Amino acid sequence: MTASHLTSSPVYGLMAEFETPTDLVHAAKGAFEAGYRKMDTYTPYPLEEAAEAIGAHHNRVPLICLIGAILGMCGGYSLEYWVSVVNYPINVGGKPFHAWPAFIPVTFECAILGASLATVFGMLALNGLPQPYHPVFNSPNFVRASRDRFFLCIESQDPKFRLDDTRRFLQDFHPSEITEVPY
Amino acid sequence: MSFYDNPDALPPKGVRPPIIGPGQDLGTVTDRIGGVVLTRHTPVFWIIIFAIAAMLAGMLQTAIGYLLFKGVGIWGINIPVGWGFAIINFVWWIGIGHAGTLISAILLLFKQSWRTSINRFAEAMTIFAVMQAGLFPLIHTGRPWLAAYWLFPYPSSMGVWPQFRSPLIWDVFAVSTYFTVSFLFWGIGLIPDFATLRDSAKSLVVRRIYGMLAMGWRGSARHWNRYETAYMLLAGLATPLVLSVHSVVSLDFAVSVIPGWHTTFFPPYFVAGAIYSGFSMVLILAIPFRYLYGMQDFITLRHLQNCAKVMLATGLIVAYSYGMEVFFAWYSANKYEWGMMWNRMAGPYGHYYWMLILCNIVLPQSLWFNRVRSTPWLLFLVSLVVNTGMWLERYVIVVVSLQRDYVPSSWGMYWFTKWDVMTFVGTMGFFTLLFFLFIRFMPAISIFEIRSLLPQSKVKE
């Protein structure tokens, strides 16, 4: 038995094209049940069922958001404290230097700012974007993934991947086309 | 002509217009919305309006240039009215921005799927409106290069820092955060649509440009999953943010001791007014847009009606607030408060007050009628009236309270100058300029979100 997945394969994977989201989800579920794990679906709009079908319904974006919020909050408050109490204490109408209620609005805004920046850039980083090149774009009809077609790609890195077997397996779900995706 | 043939015909009684016109599918949605951007043909009306907007933006440049040369003496501000057009316009513009975030964030959390057709350009409207608003604090001293050290906390060579116990510095943080978060929200919403434009563009250059903007987006399920989470989180973050921004703006007034400003109910009153003016601005933009670009299938009467209903609701909150202002002034038994209110109604600026009541309370009551809510041109007129009224509201709040406060010997009058008007009208031009560039080069309706509303996009069991 050759371990084709261990050597560098000339194929990135097999791309099956579907006309409806229902067919795609059906195929993705089938592939997941058959033991394929290294695969992805490509859809023109978010399709929750597809993500669930390939076992991708958890992500770490909320955690990153929370960390950003905490950092922003602490950063905002410490800035105010340091400026108003330590570095530049200035008496305005006898108000206390450490006037914590007056510090809340800026602390709140900084928490939101930190959380939002962390969420967006965290999401992009987890997605590996910006990414100038990706093999799936070599698939001839893939431009329709951002329009009206639904794609399932089983990657050659998957331990269960065998070019012929996987092709036959995908055929059972009646895709409109199956193409090999070159690197 | 039946309602189903003409998207603008009055719907039969009991029938709600659809969110998307009939006969659209995944492909046609892409072509209709993307086509506005990808066509090589720029419509004549676009060129005309763009040219006018560019001229007005040039006027803004002139006004700012002369301001930097001469100083704020060219404006109508004086002692006692030290706050004039600059703050009025700042509050007006920032209020307009609020509807964008409300539509994109709050309505998303409430799963109001009709928001999808209008959220993209409402967000653009927010960003451009906040940019206009942000201009005024920057230029209002006439010496913006000196403004940095008291606006932003940076280690200046003078060792001077901003005063964090003042609402004015809260405002800097609130507005800059608001701008950043709105920009991020708008930006990540655009990524999948840029990918669509990249894939449908014919010319290589166009494909490259949108390709770079799309950052390699490929619609992967894992990506969508994180994307949707991030989008929801941003909506959750933007919701309290948008409420905080106009609250903080109102604190600029409420924390002071000026009669007519020193009230605890300013924050909710300002937020309601902001949403009121923002929705009217959405309609001012949406009604010509859907007509000029033939987008009646995506921005249907349903959207216009719903915006009108939000306007009516927030308008009633605003009306209640005006009533409460009068009541508080009387109930406080404070002669300065009551004197201010009397001056507001019957003083030298009384006609502004009654115009404001007419524009913001009386005329918008026409929105109770379905016929008005379903007739785009009438709705457009009401929206113009409301936005005028909201500007007058800020004028009345700012000028009348400052004009006569505690000591009659320090009373005065405020007359705006042509430079004030040029700056204000100029920002409208600059806003329109940015908005028209946006319509021409970016999908003004969110393509991927519209797709997910189509019946065929649902997974059948």
C-alpha cells in the first residue's frame, strides 16, 4: 500500500460541483460519515448546515474578542489613571484625581474598540487571509463559487484520500462535475 | 396596473410587499447588483450629481482654507454664543450616522431580514456622515494643528495631557471608536462581495483590484463559520456602542450648567433624535437610488414602509422629549430654566422653535397613513422635512441656550455668516461625493446576504 498522502501529491484534491445547497450538504454529510476530514465546502453565501456537515461549527473568534475587550478595557482605564493621577494631576474644581465614574465612558469605548479590532483581525488571521494564492482557484468552474454553485473539495492530504476511490465515492452524490484540483 | 407589475403601486389592503421582488435567483441577484459596479457605462445622472457634489466639496475646501488663514472670526460665533454651526453640524451629522449602525447591527440581532437590502449603503452613509461630523471638531478652533494635544492622549513635548474628566474627551473616544467599528463592520461585510466582483469582472485590471480587496476570499465553510461569528460579535459590540455615542454627545451639553442643557434625560432624547434623522437620511438616499438604478426588486416598498414606521416611532419619542423638556423647565421651579424655555418659544429665535415643532412633530404625523408610507415621493419629502427639523432642533438647543443665560447684561445674539453656510453646505457636497463614489465602485447592496434570503438558498430536508 503506497502512502500517497505522505508524499507530495500533484493534486490538491477533488472538487465536486453541485447545483443546490441541499445536494452539497447531503454530499458533505456523506463524506464526513465515510470518514473524510480534510475537506471543505465553498458556497456563495454562509451555509450553516455545510459547516456543521464537515464538523466546523466551533471557532475561537469569541475568545479572541473577549481577550481584545479585556485588553482594551484595562488599557483605557490604566491610561486614564496614569494620566490623571500619576503623570498630570490637575485640580479642577476640587474633583478627585481618581474620578472613576468619569473614567467609565472612555474605558467602555476602549473595550469596544479592542474587542472589535481583535474580532476582525482575529477572524482574518484564523482564516489565513489575506492569501494571494490558493489551489482551489485552479478549478475551472470555481468562479461560480461566488455566484450560484456549491462546491465540495476533498483534499489529498486526507488519510482516506485515494484519487480513484474518492472520485467514485463523490460520483454517488450526483455532482454536476468532478474535477481534479492541481496545486 | 397591478401591484405585482409595478413595484411602486400601492399594495392591496392586507398584503405586505415582499422583501425581494419575484423572479430573482442567485445569478440574477449577482448580475443586477454587481452590474452597477462592473459596467463600463457611467450613467449621466451620476456624472451630473457627482459634478455638483464635487463643486460643493470644493466650496468646503475654500471655506476651510479661508478659516485656516483667518481664524474662527470669519464665523458668526461670539461671546456669549461660542458654540455655533460647528457643533450644530457635528451633532446633526453624527446623528444621521446612527441609523446605519442601527440597521446593520441592531436589526441583525433582532433577525429582521428586511435590513439586508439597505444595510450596506446605510453603513456607508454612517461612515461618510461620521467623516463630515469629525471635520467640525477638527476645524472648530480654526487652528487644527494645535488641537492634537488636548484631543488625543499622546506624550507631547509640553507634558500636557487631555482632561479625562470632561465629556469633550469622552466624545473624542466615542466618535473615533464609532468610526473605526463602523468601518470594520462595513469592511468585513464587503469582503465576500469583492470576491464576487473579482470572479465576475471581465477586465484583468478590475479583477486584480477587487481580487486584492477580497484578500483571497473563497467562500470556504470554515471561513464562513468564523466570518458569521465575527459579524454577529461586531453587531453585538456595535449595539451598545451606537447608543453610547450619541449619549456621550449629549453629555457635552448635559454636564454643563447652562439652562436648557443641564438635564438628565438628554442621552435617550438625543439617541432617539439621532435614529429619527438617520432613518430619514436612509430614505433620502434609498428612494432616488432604487429609482435611478432600477433596484425596486431589492429595495421594495416593504423597506420604505418599515423605515417610515421606525421614523414614526422615534419621532414620537422625540415629540415626547420636547414635551418633557417644557415640563421639566416648568416643574423645576427654576426661573432660569423656565425663562430659557419661554425665550425658546417666544424670544428672538421663537420662529426656529415653531418651525422645528412643525418639521419634527406635526408634519411627520402623516406617516400614520399607509398611503404616505407607500408613496416614495411623499416619503422622500417627509424625510427632507424631518432632517431639516433635526438640524433646527440642534440650532435651537445650541444657540438659544447660550444666547441668554443667567445675567441679562451678557445676553447677545447669533448670526451665522456666509462662511458658516459654505462650510455646512460643503459637507453635504462632500458627503454626496463620497456616497456617489461608493455607489459606482462598490456593491451598494450586500449581494451575499441577499442571496441567503432567496428561497432556493435554503437547504431542504
